[in-house]
Amino acid sequence: MPIFLSPDARCCHLQGRRLSMVLCAYKVQDGADELIMPYFGARLEDADVPAALLTSERLASFDTDNATLPFALPTAGRGDFRPAQLCAVGRGGQRTTRLSFLRAEVTPGKPPLAGLPATYVEREDEAQTLSAHLRDEVTGLEATLCYTLFSRHDAIAVSLRVLNAGGAPVKLRACASASINLFGAYDLLHLHGAWGKERQIERVGPMHAERVIRSARGASGHQHNPFCALMEPEATERTGGVYGISLVYSGDFQIAVDEDAYGQTRAVCGLNPETFGWTLLPGESFQTPEAVLAYSDAGLNGMSQIYHALYRTRLCRGYWRDRERPILINNWEATYFRFDHEKILRIARTAAGLGVELFVLDDGWFGERDSDDRSLGDWVVNPRKLPRGLKGLAEDIEALGMRFGLWVEPEMISPNSDLCRAHPDWVLRVPERTATQARNQWILDMSRADVQDYVVEAICAVLKSAPISYVKWDMNRNFAEYGSAALPPERQDEAPHRYMLGVYRVMESITSAFPEVLFESCSGGGGRFDPGMLYYMPQTWTSDDTDAAERLKIQYGTSVVYPASTMGAHVSAVPNHQVGRVTDMKMRGDVAMSGNFGYELDLSQQTPEDLEIIRRQIERVKRIRRVTQQGAFTRLISPFEGNLCAWQFQLEDTVLLFAFVTLQSANPQMRRVKLADIPDGRWRDEETGAEYDASVLTGAGVRLPFIQPGGQPVGDFKSLVMELRRIG
Ligand code: DGJ
């Protein structure tokens, strides 16, 4: 897995297990050296960079040479015309930046990014890092591009640091994390959505224009995940070349993909330049978030498996990273704001009797919080609802044999709160303009150190006040007008990124003060389901939409980047509160047990038949969760393409097949599902005792039991979970 640097240190080949990236100094038209990326894709076997890669076809055309060169760090205002990674304005006020190549070096391991989430290594031999240094003579800006190649993952983590080594302030107008340049045209696959329907898969063909995915909401958002895949047009789930671009960040971002007139594709990924600006005084530097690039020649699923393995083991951290996650019961949909100590205990008693391991008390336990229009920021228990406090409730729940968890929303402030009356200047807003409310709340100005300190102190006090083992960290609105009373006018455009840096500082402080607490992030469901959050909190509430049929698409789409161990998935009541649909308890459980499993309903109100199904679900989850949380996940049948859906997990000698049917039709097609890449040998279906050779499972496949022997469909919303164990 080495990074090869040529003897003159002008060319570099990052040669992974199955990918290669080439970066070289290149003399542009006026003789200056610049850094180009002539190749990124399938592994090149020669360590030396083939000379053929380094010749550029200069086009006899109207355009400048710069319009066709594959710059590793494309800059604005110099005749490149495609999306730029860096736009800096110096003393002269012009937007031109040109970076000459200075030198490159390779070091073992991977340096951390101060104050930012990032992938990491535990030992130096897990990765090597190439640092390429560049300089703009006019502004004095020095740029360092860092590329870390992992030894066990076909991924390269990229980030950029710029230092103002000149004598005058420089304004960064754009400073993105990574650029890639590819030959050819690519389909773009991305994950779009809205509240309640996050991460839907959309694949669009090439076009001679920019395709842009972005957020300007102060959060990565429900609408676009900070990710895209560039797929060879003929690539499928399991075949063909696929590039992944994933940004380790939770705020405003942009990924711009441009296919030029000469058959080349460039992608630039990083902070959204529309809501970003940063003043660098002489001697100051700016570090971008990290982008993680992946390449697979085994289709989209191959790319997903690269991210799953890397993010599960080298992005998520801490005590819970490799531990089996507890089965929980959350009271939100059971009670909303209407609960007291006794009501909670009644639900908890039934849950404990069924084998649930953790009770999570959701919104409504603090201040005067009887509805969503008050008290955010007042993190003091409501004695009317909980006369014995959180401690009394947690102790009663622990006495039932369960752990206790709690909901908080630390970044928010209600206009009707003691906190807002005491500190009106702590609201993120623009003076002399209305501060728009959403869900009756405002946002705390997390860019301010005093606000960060308040939040750390207030939340730590709550967590110390009772035996709390789990925290659900919510965030229920996005930015409208954003400004900080603590920043001067010329730095107001720094507020969105400073907000995120503040949130990260607070999360780092609180999670490291309570290392054994399991933290789950949430933003109105999955509005901030991104790699940045996963660095601090190893799981995320996937969506507020808990309908089993809708969840198939949401969880399937989420799996394009994120491992199942990061997805919260709960069984809720019917008719479902988001869509009004009725599905049976088995289907709801079978969908949820592909993620971090739990219940979100009043267990004391279920029928005896459903309670028996629940008891068996809990037993099964305890038996299989190591496989769902740590095994290799493979998508088999897409719910976006019809009424069936299937996926599998495999870990050591266990394979789990999950299959679902949504709306049936008369005279349906007969369907089998072929399992994928399972180890050779004989496998037994643990329920029926039937035995199969691996070749039968992958070649002939498994018949889906959604049609009765007479040809009659078994009805809508049915599911199959098959547990296969290798017996020889
Ligand atoms: C939004 C979350 O996604 C829900 O699960 C719940 O916690 C509510 N917020 C509470 O206000």
C-alpha cells in the first residue's frame, strides 16, 4: 500500500490495494510548476508514474491551456473556468490566485485535524500521508494539500490547509477540501430528501453543465447528503467503476461536478462558498474539513462497503464503537409531551419484562416544556412531571434492570425561555431584522465561546445529576438569518463555519467527559446524518418516519454510504403517525432489526399476540445484532425499482437475508433473490433446517415466500428474515 515519491520528489503515486491516484508537478505555459492530478482510478501496477500520463494534449482552441489541465488544487481567476477549490482575495482586491508547486513529502500515519472531525488511524502503519506544498507569490498564501492513503481501505482522505505567509490580510471566498479530475463522463448518484424521507437514491446521467449538491441551511440537511458517487455509465450495484466523494462535515457544503467540453469531469467538494468567507491575517491559517474519496471497480455496493468499513472502525470512536448496541424503548411517539413519572414507569415495566435494555426519555422533561413553543435552553427538570427528578426516575428504571437515557437539544433556544430573557444576544440573528422562527424556536450562537461554555456546563450538570447511560442529541431547525453579535461586520460571513466549529468543540468536551455514555445524534430525524456527527456520536436517528414501508427506502438509501451500526431504527405504533399506514408487527420489526433496534410506542398498550412477537423479536436481535452491526452489508434488490426489497449481512459463519414485499399485485412475478459473495461451504437455514451449498445460494438463489403455492400473493407488507449458519 505504499505512496511512491519519485527521486526528484515531483511525482507521486498513491497506490492502494485496488486504487491509484497520481499527483505531479507540471510546467504550465509560462514555465511555472503547478500540481496536477493526471490520474485517479483503478490501481496501476507500476510504481513509477507512466510518462504517458504526464503529457498534456494542448488544444488548439480559443481556450487557455489552463481550461483543460487537471489541477490538483484549481483556483479562481486564472482561465481554468471550471469549479474552483480556492478563491482568495489579497491586498489588490482581485480574485486571482495561482499556486506554484514547492515540494512534497510522505510521512507515516495520519495527522489529526485540530477541532474538526476526521477519519483516524490507531497505528502508524495503517496509512501514509502525502503533503504537497504550494505557494502564491502575490498574496503570500501557502497551501498544503494532505492525501492520506489507508492500507486496509480503498479510500483517500483529503484536506487543505492555507497559511497567510504574506504581509497583508487575505480574504478566502472559497476554500474547499478536495478536487478530482477524471477523463470521461459519469452518472451522478446522490441522496436527496426532505424531513421524513431522507436519503432517497437518485441517479442522473452526464450533462455538459455543473451538477451541484449543496446545503445552505447551517446543517448538512435532510435535502442533500454531503456525498455523491460518480459512476461509469454502465456501472451497476456490483460491477463497474464507481468513485465516492464524502465530506466529513455537518454544516453548509457544496459538491460541484462539471463535465467540460473536452470530455473531462471535475468534482470539487467542501464548504459551500455561498455562505462562507474567512479573513486570514498575516500568520494565520485555515484548515478545511476532510473529504474521503473512495474508488471501487465492484460497483456501487463495492464503494458502499469501503465507506462502511472505514467509517465504522476509523471514523466512529470510543467505548461504543465495537460494542453491541442496546435495545431501547423511547417514549416520544407513546406520550409526546404528556407524561409523568408513573406513566413512564408503566411503559418501562412492560419493556423490562420483554427484555428491552434501555429506556430513553424524550422531549418534555425540563422547564415548562408542555409543548414545542417554550423552555429550550432551560435544562432544569420539571418537578411537576418528575417530582423525584431525573435521578428518581433513572433509579426506578435501573431497578427494573434497564439503563436510562435522555433527550436534549443543546444548540437551541426558545424565545419563551429564561435563557433567552437573560441572554437575548446569544441568538444567531441579524440585528434590525426579524429572526425567523421554525418549530417556535431560535438557534443559539454556537460560534461564541461563552455560549459554548454555557452549553457544556448545563449539559454536563444534567448528565451528572442522574445515572444517564445514553443521550439523544437533537437539533430541530435550520438557519434562516444568521449573524453573530460577537463578530465584526467584515467577519459575519465566518458565522456558519464558526457555528459548526463551536458545535464540534462542545460535542468533543461533553462526549469525552462521559466516555461510556452512548450518544445518538438527531436532527428532526436524519437532518444531520453525516460523517461529521458520526465522529462524535456513533449512531444517528435515521428518520422521524418510522413507517416500515417508507423505512425500506430510507435505510436502503442511507446504506449507500453509512453502515447499519450507525442507523437508529425503531418499531412504532400503527396506524403509523407519519403516514397513517398499518403494517404488522413482524414487518415493522424485521425492517428495524437491520439497524440499531428499538421501540417507540406504548408497549403497555399492545395485544398479547403482538407482545409475543415482540418478545421473539428481542430474542432474535440479541442473537443477530453482532452480525447486523459489524458484518458486511450488501444491497440485493432495490425498493426504488419495484415492490420488493432485499439485503444481506455476512459475518464469519453467519449470513442474514432480509427480504420484503410492499404493495402486491395480482398474478405477480415469481422472484428469487441471489445472495452475494458468501464464503464457500454448506449453509443451514436455522429455522427450517434446510441445507444449501453456497453456490446454490449465490447461483440459484432463494425463493421469496410472498406468493402462496396456489399463486395467490400473501398480502401487502410482508417480510422474511433468514438466518443461515455455515456448517461445513
Ligand atoms: C425530533 C426527533 O427526531 C424526534 O424523534 C423527537 O425527539 C422530537 N424531535 C422531540 O421534539
